[in-house]
Amino acid sequence: MDYLDLLTDPAIVLIVTGGIIFILGFAGCVGALRENTFLLMFFYLVLIIVLILEVVVFIVAIVFTQQTYAKVDTVIERAIINYREDLDLRNLIDFIQMEVRY
């Protein structure tokens, strides 16, 4: 199993993202309710880090446009090859093709 398969597995991505959002939201909510400066500072710093990471990923994607397209092509080709074998992948590709319009 390739690391790229693990990183692009929708279930893992959703679980990790949901866990991070839950922890961040909980810290912000409890910090505001209890006026806890530590939790509010944690909330603030994590939001700043997420913003910085988003900007860095955007800049890297623009600077390395060809490599980004090549990596996306590789992932899409793998998805097409495994279309019939993985039901979740098949449903994802079908959903994208039906809902995303240019």
C-alpha cells in the first residue's frame, strides 16, 4: 500500500479532519465559556497555523504547477484503474462526474 493511497482515502481524510475540527471547536467553545486564556490562545494559534498552511500549499501549488498536474493525473489514473474494484471509489467518481459541472 502506497502512502498516497492512505492519504487520499476519503474515510481517513474525513476522520482526521473531523477530529481536528472537533478538538479545535471544543477548545474555542470551552475557552470562551470559562474565559480560559490558554484554550483561547490554543484556538487562536491553531487557526493561524491552518491559515498559514493553506497559503503555503496554495503558493507551492502555483509555483510547481506542472508537478501538481502530474500528481493529480497520477491519482486520477489510479482511481480509473481501480474503478471496478473499490465500491467507495466508484461512488466517489460517479458523484464527481454527475455533480461537478464546468
